[in-house]
Amino acid sequence: MTTASTCPSCGSDLPADSPDGLCPDCLLSAGLEGGDSRDAVRPREITTPMPGLFVPPTPESLAAHFPQLEILESLGHGGMGAVYKARQTKLDRMVALKILRPESADDPAFAERFNREARTLARMHHPHVVAIHDFGEVNLSSTGDEEGSSRRVYYFVMEYVDGASLRDLIVEGNLKPDQCYTIVAQICEALQYAHDEHVVHRDIKPENILVDSRGRVKIADFGLAKLAARARDDFTLTGTHQVMGTPRYMAPEQMEGSHLVDHRADIYSLGVVFYEMLTGQVPAGHFEPPSRKAKVDARIDHVVLRSLARDPHRRYQNVSELKGDVATIAGSSIVNSYEQVAPAVAQVAGGPLGQYMSDYDQEMLRLDARAPAGGLMLVGALGAAFWAAMGMWFLTEFRMGSGERMTGLTGCGVAVFAGLFLICAGMKMRNLQAYELCMAGSILIILPWSPAALLGIPVGIWSIRTLGREDIKAAFVRESLRKRGLTDVAVPLPGRSSPQRPSPGAGQSVSHLSSGVTPAPFPGPSTMLDQGVAAVERLFRGK
């Protein structure tokens, strides 16, 4: 059988000594050049390629081999293999199925390495690391070979991240410095966790950094570069040493094929990514500091340049130091504000902006609630003061029998308590807490028990209308979750279109899975209370 003499990518003639299926020009362009277009770097691509043209299996051909999965579509393929979007039917969750190239299985020792690395990766549980749910091997029918022949392939079932890759965000060109700081801080947390577990990524690059629709970063493909580089027929840059990673993001010791590569290589790669996020360019040769190419704090130059030191001993020795310096420069509130990244992800992925409530939304809604809350406290204070004075008058000046005096004092006491209740309800409403208590106070203020009733009626209606808004209810729910420590739970913001899950196109890199389904909107207060509020509002509208 005659081998192809032309490059499958550009159609040019292949030299006799070139890797099978790869011409030198296309290989150099894919591995070393840094174009700005989406086609310059394919999503989920490993730019240290394997020989031969890889034709990924179709979702239909995989269905019989994965009965536990409903394989929905192909998300793309690259040098490592192919990725598919699937659904685990029993658990009803979305997952990503990653099929490694069949050439890997030709190495007799690969199975042992694969199982060892996969078990290590499966033990990694961190909110900023793409989780491994399952792994194994299957025998697939070979396309183009004799009928009945099959090849063994290895696979991972992973968490699905519904959002965009950092490559997409960089290409879009709308990343703000504060968003960059937030993303880098999350990458640091994931890498520090991995390094503490003695796991080095070796291929940190924008394609392997995913950001979900809520602005949370997930790092994918831990250890896969190491697996790929150890395959028997892998292409290497040196010919004698195995190179694991992508050339433009690799540390100098990685480029040299050194066996002394450690976690500091990931720090160098993160420095390259950080520089590219801030400036839109990959640092190469004699490059200028980020502050001279973009409007960023000049202090960030030290962080980036120290990460990019050629000597590993002159870099940060752990990523927590890097994160600490970024937090000092940007402020802890910036690096921990995941929501500010969500609009950039929505713009790239085609989803609606701001579909989940952010800290900014929460504060704006808190301001909306403070005015009627102040009215509740004012009327409550006036009523409590008036009836307290009346009680003192009953006690000292009013001439009546002991029974009548006791009745008067009891009434005054109840009215004073009602005023204090309104003050408490107003204070809770200011802080978006105790929804039912706030609604009860809003209804109580309308009743004619206070000399400030003329003021209380409009304040009560105003307060009821404010509490009846769906976004205010959602703000109460979010505040309640935060008080219970559930800060990682997203609350949809009413009034925005519900999240649409677009099917990723050829240029999109939505190719891993996150926790799957979009969180369902949390229910607001009781339906009976909502109906009562609506009835009161209709009553006053009618009058």
C-alpha cells in the first residue's frame, strides 16, 4: 500500500524524511508560530503531534461501546485524540468523553502507565480541576482496514465544563485586567493543589484552561501531556529527549528535554499565559513588560517577569506566592470575584450576559430595598415612641380604675412591641434577610394602630411592592445561602433570559464538562405568601 506523498493539511509534497502525515511548514506553523486567529490554535489541541492522520470515530460508532453514555456530539479533536459531549443516563448528568489516539495503545508499557496516571488524576478533587469520573479501554473497529479488524483505544470520562476556553477569551480581546487577575488567582489555586499532590501539569496553555458560565476556572488535561510524550511513536523536538508540552508555553528546561522538570515549569507556563492575557501576545525573544503594552499596574511586571525567569531558582518557588503578590496588587476582593469573569464567557459562548446574580447585582438590589426599609424603621420608631409616651401617661397621670389602667397599659405595650417589630423588620430588610418577617412588617404598618398611619400606608405599599419583585426575592435567597456558607451555589437572576446552551461550533472550545446541568432557580418564599401580597396590592389598586 503506497503511503500518501502530500501533506493532508496544505497539499504540498512531503520530504522523504518528514514524520508521516506532517510537512515541516505545517508542523512549524502549528507548533511555533503564535497567530491571533481561532484557526491558529485548535481547541483542545496538543501541539506536540503524533505521527499519522487521526480520524476520530463518529458518535454513532462509539455508542455500542459505551452503553452507559448517550453520546450527543463531537466537540473537536487534536493531537491527543477526540472529545465528545455525552450524558450519563443513570445519573442524568453531562460528561465529556475523551478518546486517546489509537497509536498510544501500540506501546506495550502504555497500559500500565495509563492506569497509574489515570488513578492519580481520578484522586484529584478540587473546584478548579476538571474531575475524572471514569477511565478504561475499549476495542474499536478500525476505519480503512480489513473488515473485522479492531484497535484498542483508551478513554477518560470527565467533568463537562459548559463555557469557553481561555483561548477563546484571549482571541475575543475583551479581557480586562481585573478579570485576568481573577482567572490567574484561580489557576494558582488549582496548580498549588496539584503540586501539593506531587502532580505536575506540564502543558499549561489557554486551550487547557476552561472558564464556565459563572466565571469559575477549571484546568483540564492534567498528566495527559506526560502520557502522550511517553508513547512509543511520539514526535519529539530533540529526537533524543522526550518533550512534554506545547513549545510556546514550555519552560526552557522542558525545551531542552531535561529530566529535572518540576512544578516550576508550570509556573513558567503560567507566566506565559498571564502575559498573553494582559497583552494579547506570547512573550518571545526580547519582549517588553506588560505595562508597556497594555494599561495595567506597573507592579504586575515584576510578577510576570519573575514567573518567566529562565533559571527555575529565580522564579516563584510555588504558585501560592504568585497568587499572594497578585492579590496584594489587585486586592483580595478582585481576585475572589468570579462573577466578573462571567460576562466575558457569555459573550464568547453566545449565552446571555449576567444570567446568574453577581455581587454587584446583590449590592444594587440591597440599595433598592434600603429606602422602603428606612420607611419601616421610621414609622416603627414614631409609633413605638408615641405609645411608650402614652403608657407613661396612663401610668402617672390618667385617673381610672386599676382594671382600666391595666387595659390601657397592655394596649400601649402591644403597640410599642409592634413599633419595635417594624424597626426589626426594617433592619432585616436592609440586609436582605428574613423575607417573611419583612413581609409581615410591611403588612402590619398598613394597619391603623399608629398615629403615623398616614405615612405608614404608602410606606407599606412601597415595601410590599419591593418585596414582591422577583429579583429582590432572589437576592434574599442568595444572602441566605451566603449566611449558611454556600457561596459556591449560583442563583439565577430573574428578569434575564434563561441560559441557552448553544451547540459549540467548529471554532468554539466548549469541550469539557462541568457539573452538567444549569442550577435550577431556587424557589422564593411560600406561594401562599406571594398570593397574599398580590391580593393586598390588588385591593389598594382598586381603591
